[in-house]
Amino acid sequence: MTEFHLSPGVTAGRLGAEAYAENFSDLHPALDSHEALVAADRCYFCHDAPCITACPTDIDIPLFIRQIATGTPDSAAKTILSQNILGGMCARVCPTETLCEEACVREVSEGKPVLIGQLQRFATDHLQAQEAHPFQRSASTGKTVAVVGAGPAGLSCAHRLAMLGHDVTVFDARSKLGGLNEFGIAAYKTPAGFAQAEVDWLLQIGGIEIEQEKILGIDINLAALNAKFNAVFLAMGLNGVNDLNINGDDKSGVISAVDFIADLRQIDDLSAMPIGRNVVVIGGGMTAVDAAIQSKLLGALNVTLAYRRGRKQMNASKFEQDLAASKGVHIMTNLVPVAINGNGSVREIQFEYVDADMNGTGQMVQLPADQVFSAIGQTLDCSDLPALEQGKISVTGAGKTSIDGVWAGGDCATGGDDLTVTAVAEGRDAAMDIHAHLIR
Amino acid sequence: MANLQSDFVGIKSPNPFWLASAPPTDKEYNVRRAFEAGWGGVVWKTLGLDPHVVNVNGPRYGAIYGADRRLLGLNNIELITDRPLQTNLDEIKLVKRDYPDRAMVVSLMVPCEEDPWKMILPLVEETGADGVELNFGCPHGMSERGMGAAVGQVPEYIEMVTRWAKANTRMPVIVKLTPNITDIRKPAAAAMAGGADAVSLINTINSITSVNLDLFAPEPTIDGKGAHGGYCGPAVKPIALNMVAEIARDFELAAIPISGIGGVTTWRDAAEFMALGAGNVQVCTAAMTYGFKIVQEMISGLSEYMDDKDMTSTSQLVRKAVPNVTDWKYLNLNYVSKAKINQDLCISCGRCYAACEDTSHQAISMSSNRIFDVIDGECVACNLCVNVCPVEDCITMEAISPGIVDPRTGKVVERDYANWTTHPNNPVATAAE
């Protein structure tokens, strides 16, 4: 194993089978029922609880924890899912340390919040293990809605509309549903095919038709959708990525971190996933951290995360930064890439140190690199959309766009953080707004 | 270090912590290990006449839990010893011989006739035991046969049997009282009238701990049925404390020594029982929950506390709080306090607000940034906010000094003590002369 671990260049199978299995197992193993009771007992059942306010989907957290504590986890799951239909995924991927658990009064007083995320997973797993869907569809309204994109925002919107009795058609560009849940989230946060299982479970509500591999602007267009359906919800996410735009960024081995993560999520056999001995990831957000950690977990010997500003300015939370560091990722800050060197393939990357105002200092540093993953932001790359604002679809209220009958939410629209849970909230709220519009 | 040496009705023990008559004191093996662990004495599990009783072979205990399955209350349907009388007597003799400095009290329960008492008491005396405890408390099984609580609930029987016991032994006689009555002073008075050297209380409380909602049967369930059992453990401590205090502060009963029983789990519980009048304490559920080792904490804790209070003997602690137990009508109605929230300690959970707003006097305000404050003009000092606050000492009750206006009533707080007996709203008030 050590031999392959040290192999130069980009190669697959750096680790033994056991190491892959261990590295890509659940980041937080599921609580067993006793652990869940112990964790639930710690909740103070706060009045007008700060954790609810901190949750983008306003889940009644004290109520669902009390339902777990009193031995009714399925009721707890319904409390969660009635606000957030992707509560199972959010329990796994939410940066709880900056949301509900940061607001928990026990975090404030003891530095140890109630394990809200893990309790949420306990409840939703318990219900979803029974493979029954807890919600019933209302009688059909005869109204039709097109949802573009089957990521968190699109699925959330589609489910709510279907539940309210509308007939929904979901168009998605890819071969599998789920959007970033399927293609973008780190593998160790949602192992064992959870993303697809959750989509299948969600669709049990009925009344949702799926049209796969339909790309907006190529296979379908907004004007036609708006003409055919009573309403349209746009939730395509961000399909483009920012380029490095430096000398040598066309060399082999320089790839987008988004593509690397998607490939990793879709590969069946992790030992077939090639990874460099030296990997450099550029960026400071969740995508950068996920790419860096997973490079390390695949057996890369040296992984460096290079970010142009300081640790404090990184979009990745402190928990994520610490997780990266604990896996052996070397975090370097105040570095801007200036050139990638190599003969056909990348061999090294050159950075310049910059000060707090992003002014170059003239001091350079070279890092050996077999692969360079860039994670410096994603873009909305599509034409014939409603009015944009700073590169995203401009929305007001619950996702209204500049075009009548067209709503938007999730990463492709303005407003909110680019989080799964925010997308779910936007999808749900747009659905309620669309519903109000359709039945008036 | 304070001396914990205890002398209870002439029975000496190195500390006031005895194991109560129960499964922990059922046999030689247990009692030897208890003494090795440091227990000051035991009350050997109740002996009866042969043929010995039998126990159920299904579950004998049921429980009430707090957070993290911390056992708060235990219910049992065990009976008295289910071993032959002679076996117990032989073992008692052996253990007492090897541990002469420990208290060895033997619990007894025989039918309500003088002959069985005449027969059994000399047998116990012969073991070298230090005293006997009459089990008039067991609320299940034995009471159906006219023993245990069936005796303890009839003061005349208590007096009669106590008298028989005193007439047939030179050993001190402790009468164990059942709490399953309306006024604990009546059975205590009966024991005293019968010549008892002391009373011990409380025995267990009639209880059904829970109902199995699949079987629709009480727990513990034996083949689909359940019977009420005896409740004990931390949950019963407040009931026991009150009953101990009722006896200790009764003018007629004040002279009778009390062995305090009921949910004693830590040294602090023991100290509370003693301050309310118990000369020593008996422990069972805590040992059954955590093992014999807990006595080490009880010994060190009580010693440390007594050192802090400059007490050198447990007798200085016994009855220390009795003068301050009074009737409601004598409480000072001119004493006014207000809740005060320490903002540095407050974690903004808002439980005080929910409790006060929904169920009390709407005397706590909540700001948009979750600052909680007491509205003195509404606060009646009920203490509910203190009780529901998860942070110790975050909310306290602060007395208003005499001469200051209470913003709730608009009246100046009086310096002088005044109670209900003289209050103008009391139709039978006696005018303060």
C-alpha cells in the first residue's frame, strides 16, 4: 500500500480496499436510539427557540427533539419534513455549526450544542426506513407547473406543489436527479446512495413527472414552458465555473473541482479514481474544502488548499477548515496563482503572496502539483432568462422573477446563501407563492 | 475530619449510614461486602416464619427514569426473605462476630399474634444482633396476609405488637412505619405508646410505575398481569422528609428517635434527613443503583460538610432544621422578595418567560434580542422561574428591605413580622394586641 501511496504523478488505487471504505464512510455515524435519547434529553425546549430562527427552513427543532425524547421519532420526522422535505439530506450536509447548533443556547453557555443535525437524521432515517411517504396529495387542481432543475430547490418546490394538488413536470439536464445532492456533496457526507433513495422517496407523493436530460436553452426554452404551463419555477443551479485565467491553465491535470467532485460521486469503485501524489486546490469555499479533503482521502500524499485571503474570510466554516486540517490538508492563505508550469501536464504551480488588500507583494512560492483543482466560483451560463442581477436571476419576495408566471430559487437566483437548506426553503416558499397565484 | 461515629438508641456504628432492610442485606455475602465497603450498619432483610415465602419469578422491579436513564424512582414487588429462618440466623451470627463495630439490626415480620414474636425474638437475640426493626410497612404481598402495612395502617395493632416485642427482648426495638396512611403522627404515637425505642420511616409507597401500552398491563408485568408495588428512590425523598419532620416537630413525639429512610442517595440527602430530625439514615435504592461504593462519597461528603460547619459530632446536626419547620399560617406575610435574573449567567433559553407568561403572573419581559427581565410590578416571587431555569443561581429571589415600596402593591414593606393569624382578611383572625 505504501508503495502506491508514494507513486509519482496521477494514479488510481493508491490505497487498499479497507482504507477507501473507512475514508469514505459516514462523517458522523448515525446515532443509535440510546444515543439519540441522551442527545435529545439535553434540549431545553427554549421559548421561541433561537435554533428555529437560525434554520433557513424554520424547522420546529425543540418540538421534534421532544418527540424523539418521548419515543415518537416518526412524529419528529413529520415535524421536520413538513418544513423541509429534504430534511434527511440537510441533516447530513447542513453546516449546523453556523446555523441551528451555533444558535443553540447550550453552544452559547457550554460550547456544546444539542446535536440537532444528528437528531434530525435519526428521526428522518427512522421514518424513511419504512419506505412509506408521510404526506398525501390533495385533489388535483388541474393546474400545471414546470420546474427546471431537480436539485434541492426544484425538488422542494415540486413536492410542495404536487402535495397541493398541482401537476408538476420536472425537467433536469443530467442523467440522475438530485442536482448537487447527487453530484456536488462530498461522498463521505452522504454515502450508501442516500441522495437517490431520498429522491425516490420524495417522488412517492405522486403528481410529479420527470423529463431527464433536458437542458434549458438547448432542449427546452423558457418562453415555450411559460406558454404551456400555468407557472414555471427555475432552479437550474449554476452550470458554469470561473476559469483561473493564468498561464498554463490549459495543461492536463488542471480541472474544475466541481467536475472532480461529481466524478468522485458517480464512480462505483473508488480505487479506480485517479489522484495525484501532489494536489493543489485553489479556493476557500465548501467546494474547495470538499475537493481537498477527498483528494487526501483518495490517498494523495500532499494536498494544499491555497486561498487568496485569510482563514477568517474563507467561506468554508471553521468546522470544515478544521476537518480539512485534521485529514492532513495543508491550508495556505494570501496566495494568488500566477502560472502553471509543466510539459503538457501540470508539474508545479506558482503563487504570489498578496496582502490584505489583494496587492501583490512580489514574493513568489512554487508548489509541486500533479493536479490543480480550481474552485473559485460558479456561474450561471444560460441565455433567454429573466432579468439578472450580479450574474444571477433577480428575484423579489418568494422567488418572483421579472417575467410573469416565472419564479426562481436556489443557487441560480439572487438572495440567500448557496446552501442546500436555503435552496429547499426557497423552493418551498416559491411553491406556496405559485399556489396562491394559481388558485386565486 | 469530623467524627461520624453514631449512637442510635444505644446501637453504635462508625457512621450513620445503614443499609435498609431489602435485597442488599438479604444474605451473608452481600452484608460482608457492604461492611468491607464501609457501611456503618445494616438492617438485615426481613425474617419471617418457616416455611419461608416465595417470590415471583418474573420481573420484581419497575422504574421511573430521568435524563439519560438516570433512575429516579424504583418500585418493587419483592417479599421478605425467601430463605429458611435458620439459614439467615446462622449467617447473621457469623457476620456480627466478624464485624463487631458495625450495627446489625434484624428486620422481622411474623403474624399478628404474640407467640410467633415470643418464638423469634430470642432466636435473633442469640445471634448477637444489636436490635430489631419491626416491618410494619411492606405494602404488597405480605399485607394481603395481614402483615406488613396491614399492621402499620392500624395504630392499635402497632401498639400491641410493639408491646409484645418489647416484652420479649432486651434488644432495642425500632418500628418501621408505612407512608400509606393519612397522618404519620398517629402510627408514630402508637409505636411510642407500645414502648418502641425508635421509629424508622418511610417504607415504600403504594405504586404502579407505568403501564405497558402494548400489553395494557401495569409494569412490572408478570404473565400479562401486574400488582402494585412499593415505590422508593430519589423520587420519594420529599415525601419522606415531610413525614420525618412531622414527627420531629410534634411536641408529643419529639422525644422518639428517628431513623430516616426514603431516597437517600448522597451525603447531602443524609444531612437533610438528619437536620430534620433523623438520628441516622438507611439507604437502599442508591446502593441498588450504583453499588455499595457510594458510601465512600457519603462519608467524605458528610465529614467535609460538618468540618465546614464546625460540627464535631453528628448529634450537632440532628434536628438542626426542626425549629424552622412551621405551619403555613405562621409564615411572615410581610416578607417580600422579587426574582432577579443574572444577565451574565443567563443563556437566553426563555424558559422562565414561557413559564411566567403562560402559567404565572406575566412578570418577565422578553426583548427582541432575547434579554429576559423581571417586571417587579408584577412579580409575586412565586419562584417558578427559579425552578424551571436550567442554570443554577441564574435567577435568585432577592428580599426587599423594609421601608422600600413594593412596586406590585404600592405599599411600603413592613419591618415587623405578621402572619395569617392576624391578617385582616382572615375571618378568624385574632387581633394583634
